Amino acid sequence: MFEARNRRPPRDPFNAILSLGYILHSQVVFGFIRKWIRSLYRFLSST
């Protein structure tokens, strides 16, 4: 049962799922940021 948030390492399944979700979410967000920066760089270097 969930009692409180803990990490490093997560001590129960609920906190493990939260940690996994945060990792996956951050990878998606950073992927979009990298993609945007690359397209901005290509645009600026082509002008």
C-alpha cells in the first residue's frame, strides 16, 4: 500500500511505477527539445 513517496531506490511497486513514469516522460520531453534545437540550428545555419 502507498504510504509516502520514496526513491533511490523505490521501496514499493507504486513508487517504482512513479519513477519509471518520470523517466519515460523526461525522455520524451528531452527528445522533443533536442529535435527542436536541431531544426532551429539547421534553419539558422542555412540563412
